[in-house]
Amino acid sequence: MTEVHTNPPGVLISAPSSGTGKTTVMLGLLRALAEDGLAVQPFKSGPDYIDPAFHLAAAKRPSFNIDSWAMGEDLLGAIATQAQGADIVVAEGSMGLFDGVAKPGAVGHGTSAETALRMGWPVVLVLDVGGQAQSAAATALGFRMYNPDLPFAGVILNRCASPRHERLTRLGMERAGLPVLGVLPRRGDLTLPERHLGLIQAVEHPDLEAAITGYAAFLREHVDLDAIRAAASSGLTPNSGGPSSAALPRPPAQRIALARDAAFSFTYPHLLKGWREAGAEILPFSPLADEAPAADADLVWLPGGYPELHAGTLAAAGTFRTGLRRHAETKPVHGECGGYMALGEALVDKDGTRHQMAGLLGLVTSYEKRKFNLGYRKAQLVAPMPGFAVGTELRGHEFHYSSIVEQPDAPLARVFDAEGAEGPQTGSVRGHVTGTFFHLIAEDSK
């Protein structure tokens, strides 16, 4: 008989669009609840690989992505079990609440609303009320009624200009029957630093701990934390044999040398968790510190990140490059996005300066010729890559501003976007070395 367990109660922080302040609310709420003695489990809805590191810093508990386009039922269930032992879940949405792709993927369209429905987490809608008052209620009511089945906790009014502005905006919410869970006055100093991919990385923030402490104090002063805790709830999750992480991704090798520094940090937490739980050893090293990968590693894995910001340092990292090349003579090396670029012949920065990279692949990329590449990717392997045989179908996500100048090696995969259109960014394979522009999320379960 199938057992059923109840996940910890939770809420999902979302908004009508990006840029409304939901990340500030998210980080402040995580820390404030943790300060109150709760074990708080963060999640991120969607494919973002920057926010989970901020969540970890705020909650002191690893955050995991939940992605209905890229993840099948088993993987979603395994990731949901990461909340076991927590007192409350706080999840952060991506973009606007209902924003996703047109065609369904593994189980859905990749929207935050799908995550909230699947997990039974009521939505806390963060509204930027700048430039309006009662009219904000019409927006909120539209989000509340667009899918009446969606659990809805209430709204947080952000960037409120004055007590009069708050009174008028509250009047609209009362008329619409929407609970106001907090009102945040306008403060310009609460914005996290950003660059072209969104937020800077958590490891780069000059004083992240002080910033998060400030967000928590700000929320404690202006948000009804008790009301949010009272609104939190959870759906029932069927589970044969109890909670299990067995469906997390399997490791591509036993001993994995993983590049880990400010240039290479975009690794999905559920991948590393799955690798470790299956018994793999993760051996971190820093190319920026000119460290070579462990000589006895079975595989070298270079994640994505910001190699373009450190191209000169990487070009001068002789020990790193020598160790990488020696490994590639007999054993596999794989790079994703920024890691793929670092394995190539050269990287041209935004000023047009050409920097020599590892030269294990012939790829030449340029940030001088900027090209915006964003979206889900489905790949059908035409050559093997570490952990996956020819013919395997993978799901992932791509987000970068580089353009291809040269891509002379054999293609690694046929790569399609979420609409099914095939693209030119096939990845590359040469000898033991492979690379992709997309960040792997999961093997396709279909």
C-alpha cells in the first residue's frame, strides 16, 4: 500500500513580474524565521542557479530547485523529501507567478504557480505599489482569480511611499478581500548588486551577512511573520516506502574534481546532493588560484560561472591548464557554459581582448559580439558524455551573453529549445573532452 506523508508547511514567495523585490523578501523571511528558532527549508522554483546560494547563506540550510519543465515525477518527489526535518518551507518563484514556456516539458510548463499547486504552498504575492494605490488590488485580484485552485496566502505591498499611500492601497485590498501580510516602505539601500545574469554571486557580495541581517530586521518591522507562519500549509505527497532521495541524479564518476570558485560556481544543488548520496567523492579545486585538479580524479567537471570576468587570470593559470591537459590525455573532462568556454581555444572579452584558454576544444567565444542566449534546452546526445550514453535525452537550461566565433569540433548533441526548435549550440567533443552551453538539470524521464 502506498504510504502518504505530509511535508512541512510552506509558502511560496512570488510576484507579478521580476524586479518587484521578492528576493529581498525571501532572504529577509528566511533569516527572520531562522532567528526565531525554526529550521527553514528554502527552495527555488525554476532553473535559477544563483539564488540557491543566497538562500543557503540566509537559512543555513541548502536550497534546491523545483522545476516542472525539466524534472520528472520521481526527481520532483526526491527533491521534495529534502524538506524532511524542517519546521517550515519558504520557496522563491521565478519571474512572474504564471510565467513559463508555451509547450509542457517533463510534467509542466515551468511556472511558479505549478510548483505552488504541486506542493500545496500558499502564494505570498509581492507587489510593487509604486505609482498606484487602490489599483494595485486589481492586479492582485487578477493573480488570485487567474487560477482559483491556487492556494493564496495574501500580499506584501512593497515600495510604499507614505502612510497615506499605504492607507489607500490597503483600502483596495480590503475591497478585493485580499489579506495584507506586510507593507514595506520604499528603501533604495535594500537592492542586491546585479550584473547581466541577474544578481551577483553570493560568494562575491562584499558583506552578504550584514545585508541579510538587515533584510531580516526590515521584514520583522514591517511584515506579520505570525500571519505568514499561520498561512503556511502543505499538500500530501504519496511515497511508497517513505521519503527517499534515491531518484536524485546518479554521479558520472566515483571521484569528481569539481572547479569551484568565483569563475565556476553554477552547479545545481540537487546534482551534488545526488552524487554525494550515491557515494561519489567531490574534490573541489580553484582554477583562479591556479590549482590543478586532483591527479587521481576519475573526472574533471567545470561548471558554469563568469570566466569572462576572470579571463586574464585563467589565461595565466599554467598549473591549472597543465593539470587539466594531463588529465584529458586518458580521462574525461566536461564543461558547462562558462566551463565549456574555458575548455576552448580562446575567449574574447567585452573589450575585444583575446585570452588563451585551455585549448582542449577548438571553441572560440566572444563577449565583444554579445548574443543573448536564454531558455530551457533538451539535448539528444550524438556522442557520449560523462555519465550518459549516446542517445540519452537530457534537460537543462542555458543563460549567457557570449557568441560563438568558432566551433570546429564534432557535435556532442542535437539541442532543442522549449518550443522544439533545433539550435546551433550543439556542444563539442574531442577525445576525452566534452562541453555544452546548457547547464544539466536532469536526464529526461520520458
